Amino acid sequence: MQNIWTKAVIVCLILALIAVAGCSEPLVTEEVKESYTIKPNTILEIYNPNGSVSVNIWDGDSVEIEAVKKSYHGRDALEAVDIFISIADVMKIETEHPPGRKNVTVDYEIRIPGDVKLGVVECSNGSISINGVTGNPDLRTSNGNIEAINVQGVVYASGSNGNINVTGSKGIDFLRTSNGSIEAELESLHEDVSIRTSNGSITLYASPNLEANIAANTSNGTVSVHNLSIETAELEQTVLTGTMNGGGRVIDLSTSNGSIELRQLR
């Protein structure tokens, strides 16, 4: 009797899998391309609730937008997702999904002139990548990485379930993530800097010329310094406090379940 029941259960499972496979739909996509000429010093903001955003500088004088919608729920699902673009002192690009439905992802590739300033970029279930832009970008995502390269401004970045990487940028304000690591370069200080994560490591490449008060701590890891001159007030395995070049702005580094490394920026 037990063998009969076991065989019956197996048959039911196989039939259920076949039914699910039969009902699944292929991936459908839709590409959207737009081009806008806007006045210099306009701030660009992007809000994308389900997908990735990439913004790069280019030599042209227009904002070039390429968006790709993707879904396994048919073309009706694609058509239900709208992209709204408004232009004033702030240019906004916004993805709008039907209430309670996010079965479509939208990935953006955007190119902007050097005289357009990047402001807020907010997305979820996707990564953010920016390169060469001006302005003081405010980058926010969940379930994705954040990468900021050669930004001609001060970077703010907040995420979860992803890593943060900031290199070659003018400055840093606040970097925070959970379940991810942070790697950043700090060439100059424009204000106090806070870098925080949980379940990840922090690596900061700092200019040896910074005038700073430094506080670094971890709960499960080590704090180490490499080729930087820091006058330490407290130095233990998990804690460091001290000053560089007599002190100044605050650099606050904190993590749990990860190590902190302070290295010289070359």
C-alpha cells in the first residue's frame, strides 16, 4: 500500500511540473529610446522601482535614454508599465508600475552632457552604476550593487544586499549598506564622512594629506592600517581612534561581521 501511495505522489508531482512548465511564458522585451536637449545645470533624478540604472557622461549636448522592459508575463504586462519624463529645473525619469504589480523589470542606460548634474537615483532589485558625472549624486537601492566612478562631486550612497564601490570621486558624504562590503577612495574631505555596513568589510584608500579625526570599529573582525601615518589614541584588534595631520573632519567607519582596512591612496 505504501508503495502505491508513493507512486501516486510522484505521478502527481510530475503532472504538476508539466502543468507549470506548460503555463510559463517566454521572456518578452520592449526597448524605449528618447532624446532630450535641456538647459545647462539642470538636475537629473531617476526613480526606478524594479530594475537597474546606469548613467554615463558623454560629449553630446542631449540626454540620451535607453530603457529595456522585460517580463515573463506577456506583452500586456509590458504595456502596463509606463515611463514618465518631466523637465523643469529638475528633469525626472520615473517608472510607474500598476498598483501591487512588479512583474516587469526596466533597465536604464542613460548618457548625459557634462553640464547636467546628477541628483537622486533610486531603484530596487537592481544595481546603480555612474561614471564621470557632475553634481552631488544621492544613490539608493536595495538588492543591488552601487558603483560610482570619477564623480565630479560628493557621493551619497545607501543600499542593502549589495556592495558599494566609490573610486576617483571628488568626495564622499555617507556610504551605507547591509549584507555587503564597501570599498572607497577618499582624496579630499569636504565634510564629515560616515561609512557603515553590516555583514561585510570596509576598505578605505585615504590620501596621506587628509586632516582628519578617525574612528573605526567592528564587532567581529579586525581593524588594520597600511602605509598611513595615524596618531592613535586607541588601537585594539577591533577599535581604532586617532588623528591624521593634527585632526579635522571626522571619518567614521563601522561594521559588524567584517574587517576594516585603512590604506594609502596612491
